[in-house]
Amino acid sequence: MIYCVCSFGKCIVRFSILALCTTAIAAQDSSCVRRTLPVALRDEQNLPIQNVSVDDLQARIHGKPVKILSISPDARPHRVVLILDASGSMGSTQGEPPLFALEIALARHFFDANKQRSQIALLIFNNDVTEAVDFAQGNSAVGDKLQHISGDYNYVKANVKGRTALRDAIFAGLLLLEHPSSADSLYVITDGGDNASKHSVADIRQRLAVTSVRLFAVLLRKEVGYRNLTPEEVTGPEELSEITGSSGGEILTAAAWHGKQIVLSADSEAKLKAQETLARLYQTILGHQLLEIELPFPVAKDERWELKLSDGARHKWKGTHITYPTTLAKCSSE
């Protein structure tokens, strides 16, 4: 009888452990299969599309349908890390004004337009991070720093130099975000080249997927005339575009190499161009919606998926552009 009691007791312990493990696995599978993702929809006039329902969307992964559960405005507080390139390529060449002047003008435009809507941190880099204003210091400290740089005529000569560690700066920007989520974003202004980073494209893409943080970028480029482009000038914009798209962000470019994207001019007075397009970019960063989906299976590795309008919605809204994370992180990453 004693043996039976002990055996029964052991069975109870083993059963309890098994039950706990089963519950944990089920919870993990549930959280992995169900995802909540940021999404922004714009029509052919680049205006946000309102009143989108679950019936207006359809999605697939590996040819299997993804269930759309809900779509609603994202009311969470937003944080943005503003990342500025101060490498040598952003300085003056052949008597032209420095790209850094336009970069600071764009940074101040973003700050002034969004300082009431979000918490903003600032990071400036070349080979390494040269200056940082974290979230604890507040938006006013970021505004003061940008104003100081804008009014310091010696700043470019003294500080805009060195090589470009863009991917390392993106990684450093992620570290400024405590408990990151899809409510958080990185906004980079750069010429897109990278010739000094220790982190690879795959490192950054994976880190963004795991944290759900979106990357946005404005790409500034000078006219190069007949000069041969360096390898990083050729591959950098393409790599940056791929990273932003995977994360659910967007890239705007000042270069003529992609005619369908916005053109921003680096003229002598660094005047801002295409105000409306910049406003739409800010709307995507801070005014997106949350899409809840249910996958047909847990994903064992980072996977690409497709989200588009349903047939009926495509007739209703023509020329629609959907911004969403095109890569889903594998379940074990969560």
C-alpha cells in the first residue's frame, strides 16, 4: 500500500510537471501564431486610407491563407530615435554646401512636427556614436542640441568626418529603447553608404524583427558627375531599403537612381522640398494602425509573407500602397 501511495504521489508530480510544460508550450505557440503588427495604407494620392476593415485585406504565407483578426488605430505612446550621419561623406566637396546642412534641416523639421506626438531621442555617428541624447533627457534636450548644431558654423569642420558605421548606429539606436515594441521607430538620415560597421545586414534585420521596431530612412545623395561610385555607395541604398521594408518602415531618397521615390534637394540654402511627402512619412511613423493576424502554423525561421487588399477593396481604392513588416520573426526569437 505504501508503495502504491508513493507511486501515486510520483505520478501526481510527474503529471503536474507535464501539465505545466504543456500549458507553457501551448501559450508559446499561441503567442507565436497570433501577431499584432503595424500597418499603414495610402492611396494613389499618397493620402491615408480610412475605415479599412478585415474584409478589405487578405494575406498569405507559403501559399496558405493568414487569418485577419482585427485592424484598429494604434493609440500607444510612440518613441522615435533620430539617427544622423556625421561621416566625412556628409561634408562639403568641390565648393558645394555640405549634405549635413540639409540633414540638420530635415532633422529639425521632423522634430518640430512631431515633438508633441512622441518621445524623441538623438544619436549622431560616424565611425562610432559621437553624440547621444537619450529619452531620459527629454525632447527639449534634443531640440536644444539640434538648434545648437544648426547655429554652429564650425560644427561641420570639427565634427563631420571619418568613416560610416551606419549599421552599428542602427544597433546603438535600438539599445536606447528600453522594452522596445512596434510602437517604437528609428528614423535615419544618411547617404546610405556603410564602410565601417561590425554588424551585418542580417544582424540588423534579425534584431529589428525580434524587437518589432520599424526603421525609416531619408537617403541624401550628392551629384557624383563622372566619378565612379564606391562599392558601399552602390550597395548601401539597396541594403538600407531592404532592411527598412523588412521591418515595416520606408525609405525616401534624394538620388536620381530611383525615379519613383521622393526627390529632396541639397541646394545652397538647404531648403526642404516635398513637404507633403514628408508629412505622409511622419504619418506612417506615428499614425499607423495595428493589424492582428493568426498564422496557419508556427514559423520555424524568419519568413516573408504577403499582405494586400482583397479584390473588392482594390476596386474601391486604386493604386494603394501598404507599409507593413514583410518579414515575420521565427517563433524561437520571441
